[in-house]
Amino acid sequence: MTAPRTPGPIVASQAVLAPLTDAAIFLVLTVRPGGEDTVRDLLEDVSSLQRSVGFRLPAGQLSCVTGIGAELWDRLFPHVDRPAGLHNFRTWKGTRHTAPSTPGDLLFHLRAGQMDLCFELAAKIVERLREVADVEDETHGFKYFDERDLLGFVDGTENPTGHEAARAVLIGDEDPSYAGGSYVLIQKYVHDLTAWNALKVEDQESAIGRSKLDNIEIRDKASNSHVALNTIDDPDGNELKILRDNMPFGSIKDGEFGTYYIAYAATPDVPEQMLRRMFLGDPWGNYDRILDFSTALTGGLFFVPTAEFLDDLPTVPNSEE
């Protein structure tokens, strides 16, 4: 048996374990050369900005998780080793579908009970970075009925909770320098609802691996169903978990209907293995059936340091020393 891993100190972590909310904004930025000092100043102030905005409506439970990409990490902390699992998002190209890697140095995952809190904090963050960074993507997510996506199925059913969530999401003694931190992968999917809704409900259920109405996992599910390909085990047969905080987004005017996939994990190996199986297939070519109706537009991987790390960033040595 594999010895149980010890998660990092929960109290020092960012709000990666915060519950799902009714509203969210996913903000991805790239930082121009020379903007590192401005970014460092902003990172040390994010928690203060979040408290200032959230204090106006405490019941709104505003939270903000900040992630840093691999290339920006090297620019911000040139004398500090990268977290063990931090690298650029890997492109996965299968027989028919591709998970692209797209630009992104910073991720801000803003959550609250109502959109105005998320919007206010997002505006303040972008204003601080306006002269040194560009917004690559801004997606507004919303709760859709009983935690369903726009395909009509409940999303996030298998999310771990409590201590199990902490073990799955927070780095432990395997990378002690960054214990309590996490990794987050993001992808923005758009759905072809016309084609999807043309399917019989039974065919939709076969593609997902769950019943649509009551959200029960199908016992004899298809090998290319979404559930089957996203269920992976360790060598001892224990299921490996991630924490998904996916949310629907869309525009009726533009005919855009999608799901913003966001997954937190103690190591990117687990969600990456899921993506490999989805796009490449297991075995090769047996890709996730849902990809015939859902197209990935973006892909990013970020490290989520502890709140303590952000509040007191490592000192950058003077180049003249």
C-alpha cells in the first residue's frame, strides 16, 4: 500500500477549497516585459483588495484565488526554484480533437454569491495592472439550476469534500517548500448545442456516463464516456481525485454556450492524465465522446501559492549586489 500523503497547512492556503458560488469571474492576463515589479506589488495587495471589496457585503462570501504561470514565475522569482510540478500547459492532440495551450501568466479566480462583488474586484485588479499587462480572457460564470452545465447534466458530482478534498488539492510533504499550495488547470469549452440537443437523451447519457434527470452513474457505461475516461486510479486501485469548480457561461446574442473547466489538484499529473485520456483516448483513438460536441478554446496551468507566500513575496536580490 502507498503511504497516505500529508497535505499542507490548510490555514495558510488560498481559498481553493471554498464552496461553489452563484457567480464567478475567470480572469487570465499576460504580463509585458518590464512589468514584474508592478505585478509583485499587486500580488502582495490582492488579499487586501479582496477584503476591502468583500467587507461591503460580507454575506456575499467574496474570494479570490491567484495563480502564477511557469514563465512569469521565472521572471518574478529568478532566484527561487519553481514548484515541482509547474510547467506550461501541455497541448494534447488526438485523432480528431485538440486541447490547445494558450497564453496566460496570471489567473484570478473570483467567486461570490453575486456578480457585482466579482466584477468590482476584477476591475480593481485590472486597473492596477493596466500599464503592464493585457487581459487574454475574461469569462463570467453563473450557477445554472441545480449545478448543471448547459448540456443539461449535473457537473462536479465526484468532487471530494472535507479532509479528502484537502489531500487531493493541497501540496504536502512531497514538495515541502510549497506545502499548502496547489495547482490549477483551466480550459474554456464551447458547446454545439444544436448538435447535442439533436441526440436522444439515451445517447447523451451514454456520452456522459450518467443519467440526465437524476444524475446516477451508469453501471455499464461506454468506454468512451466522459465519466469512464475521467476516472483514474493509482497503482493500489485508489481513485485519484481533483476538485472541479466548473461553471457555465454564454451569450445568447453570440450563440455562445460553454463550460469553464477549472481543476485544482496537489499535482498537475492527475488532471493531465485525465486530459490525455479524453483527447488521445484510452486506448489510443478511443477519445471522450463529449468532445464531438464541446471544443476546447484555451488551456492554462498555474501554481497557486499559499496566502502567506503572496502576502510576503521572496525578495529579489539587487542586480548590483
